[in-house]
Amino acid sequence: MAGGVIVTGSHPKLLWPGVKAVWGQMYTQHPDEFPDLYDIDTSDQAWEEDVQVTPFGLAQFKGENATGYYDTETQGPVTRYTHFAYFLGYKVSYEELSDNKYEVVSQRRAKSNAFSMIQTTENISVVPYNDAFAGAFYLGGDGVSLVNTGHPNTSGGTYSNRLTPDADLLESSLEDITIQIMGTQNDRGLLVNIMPLSLHLPRQQWYNGHRILKSVLQSGTANNDINVLKAVNAFPKGIKMNHYFTASNAWFVRTNCPEGMKFYWRERPSFAQDNDFDTMNLKARSYMRLSVGNTDPRAVFGSNGP
């Protein structure tokens, strides 16, 4: 979609000396938060695909002189990461650029453009999390929402990576979800070593999360019991706040599951500028290509607190 051109009439005050400050273009930005949500990788293709292959089940009893049991493999869900392009530019008339008395404004335009690209990356990265329980915009390779009580197994049956029932962020709910994580099974129902790594919270739960996990004794009670979550270091990578989570009561736990939450850079953000020959206008733009998603839902557990 084409936008307008910044001309001398866009901000006439900047054509005259005496302006003390120009504000509104630049603010201090948050440190990058999307790396906490994903395993970051690069790609040199139009898309990447992950394919599930089912594991073997338990060994079967073999009687003397009897034929042994031979298991087989089956292909499961295919997850495709399609890299989409994102573009943001601006155009400035030759006359505005020539007459503008404040060079700092021109410099801030490029910084403002970069700020918007970073914000775009963050907003894209949280879509699977913000839609984790509804599945209105993002579905995993197995065809259901990211955090669901009914993820289908290729070999039959289902499994859950959602706390049931949903619960607010409490010491008891954190214990329940870590117990659920430690009971994770593979597609054939065999126990696998999946453990919690980090707790991911919206800003509304930031202080609550620290009270629960960092007190020496049980939080909010007169009990003299230790805070077991802290004592056993249940979340070795700590508490991560994400400013872009939209639900104030939803919270997530990332696990050590391999091939889980993935972020691909196809092309990292780049900035370029040129001049239009006919109008002499300056044109500047940023461009990037990326994709985000999930291969194995066992990589993240969550609760949509009521």
C-alpha cells in the first residue's frame, strides 16, 4: 500500500529556527524479548518443513521358539515454516529535505523506521502465544491450537500441554504444571525426559511470579514450609516477562523439548535509501523476512487463568 510523501507542509515549524525540541519519534525500546520465546535459526529457502516420525513402542515378550515382535514407523504431522516479507519505508520531498533546519529530524526518521521494524518482529513473534488457547490465527502441524488438552498422537489417542482446569498463577498451579510436564510421554506413550526451563508472564503477573518463585518460604501463608519451587530450581532459566502478551492472566512454561518453538530469519532487517529521478524525492525503506511457529507442542505448556 502506497503512503504519502513528507513535504514542507507536513511539519512547517521545522522549516524555521527556534524549535527547542522535537518529540514523539523516538522512545527507549524494550530489549529484544522474542529470543526468550523461541529457538532462533536461519534459513536460505522459501520455507522449512519439520516431519514427525513415530518412535517404537515397548518391547514385547517372546516365548521360546516363538517369532519376535517387529515394530514399525509412521509419518506424522508436517509443520511448514513459510517466511513472510515485511516492508516499511518513507518518502521525503527534495524541497523538505533541503529546507529542514534540523538535521536531527532526518536522522531520527531512520531510527524511527528501525524501531517500527523491531516492534513488528515482536508483534509477529507473540501471535502463537496470544492465540495459544483459541487457535483462531495459529494452528500447529497437528491441526489444533498451540496449548490444548487434545493434541492428537499419530499412533492414537491424545495428550495435553494445558493445565486442567485452567488456573491463575499460584504456587499450587505452578507445582501442578511442573508435575504434568515431568509426566510427558512420546507418541507411543513412553515417558520422556521433558523438564520445565522458564516461566513466561505478561507484565500484569510480573510481581506475582517473583513473589511465588523467589521467597524462601511458601508465599502468602503462615506455614514454615520451604518454597520447594525455589529450592529445587524448578525453572532454571528464570522468569521472563513479555510486554506483548495480550492476556493478563495467561502464562506459559517453556520446556527442554527439542524441535519445539522455532523462529527463522530468512533475511534479517536491512535499511536502504535512494532518490527518485523524476521528483528528486528521497526514498528509504527497511525489509525483512521471517517465520515463527511450533513443531512439537511438548515444548510449551500453559494455563489461561480465569
